[in-house]
Amino acid sequence: MRKYAALLLLLLTSFVARSQTWEIGGSAGAAAYVGDLNTNNPFKPNGGFGGVFVKRNFDRYLGLRLNFVYGQISGADSTSHIEQFRQRNLSFTDQLKELSLILDFHFMSYIPDAGKNIYTPYVFLGAGITSYNPQAMLDGNRIDLRPLQTEGTAYGTKTLVIPFGAGFKYNIGGKWTLGAELGYRYTNTDFLDDVSGVYRTFPNPNSNGARLADRSGEVGAGPAIIGSQRGDFKSKDLYGFFGLTISYTFVTSKCYY
């Protein structure tokens, strides 16, 4: 993903040099995930994120931003209130690197330092690509789960995503804007957590793959029945970010009057 960050920096330099209708900013906050290890709580924070963006404001209502975000999500059955999940005893962490194009729509006419409104709610929708790499701890070491094929299924390193959500922004002074944003991403994978289908058999029961595929024995349960349910059988995972944004808009009077 380094090439994507370099592309973002190049576009940022070019855009600011050529126009005064552009906006640059950053964001930070909590990350959330909904999948096989968190099936029904989209507001449960399980990681953090930080990001940068450059945005083209077409008018007071519409803008298109190029967004790069680095975040981490995680999940652990040991924290579940459901006994069946605690006996399954799976866990993961996953580092996400997302590059996306997002269309923002303001509900109120808004340009900082160039209009009567100093705040506005907004919604957004976009498209992007995210790299991911689920990992788990074993014997004090962090292990990549993808090459182990814990369910006998090969999956890729990247997924297409559809960002969507809403926020609120406020002009804190001059051309500076402070915002709060809640957004989620539909993904095209069910393996952000390396969990999806059923338990498989391994030729070597002492291999890392076998030990990480079925961890029920670590809590005195199991072993799991081969072919029995391991995941929740939903087709896709979901992740999201919620936090604060701050940005600076390059505005002159001739741009918006």
C-alpha cells in the first residue's frame, strides 16, 4: 500500500498548487468490526484508526474526497457473553489499509469562512479497496492466518469496499473545520477474521494450522467435530470507523461568491 500513500501525497501537492477550491485533512478514532467473532454489535470498538484525505469541493453541497486510512480491528471469543463462543475460543487481529473515493453531501450550504452557516450534517457514499491480513497469537508469537488455510479455503489480500455513513462538521475558525463522523464499509470478503465456514481436518494435528483452526482444547472444550460450524455462515464481514476529522479548506472570495 506504500504506492497508494505516495499517490495520495502526489495528488495533494498537485491539487493545492493548482486550485484554491481544495480541502486537506486528517481523521482519527475508533474502529469497529462485525463478523464471525462479533455478530451483532456494530458499535463495539475493537481497534483504532488514523487517516488523511484530500477533497475537491464542487460547490457548497457536494465534494469528492480521496481518502487513505490505516486501522486495526480485532475480536476474541473469550470476551463474549455467549458460552458457545467462549468454548470456540478463536481470536484475531487485522491491520487494514484502505484507499477510497468518497462523495460527501451537505444538508446545509457550507463552506468555511465563506458562507452564513458555520455547521452542517452530511452523508457520504463511496468505493474503495482495502488490504487485510488476519493474524492470531500462538505461543507468544503473532502468526499470519491466511497461508494456514484454517478452513481449507484460499482467500486474497485485498477486498473491494463500499464506504457509507454520516457526520457533522463545524467551522471552528477561519478556514478550519472540525467534524465527527460515523462510517461503515461493506466488504467483498468473509475472511477479515479468518473465520467463515466449517472445521476441516489437518494431516498433522500439531501443526500451527491445526492448532489455530480449533482452539477449543485450550479452554477445556472440544475437540470440534470436523465439518461442524466454525463461522456464522453470513457471506460478508463489515468494518467501520468513528471519530473526529479536522481539515483546512483553500477558499477565496472568487471561489464561492
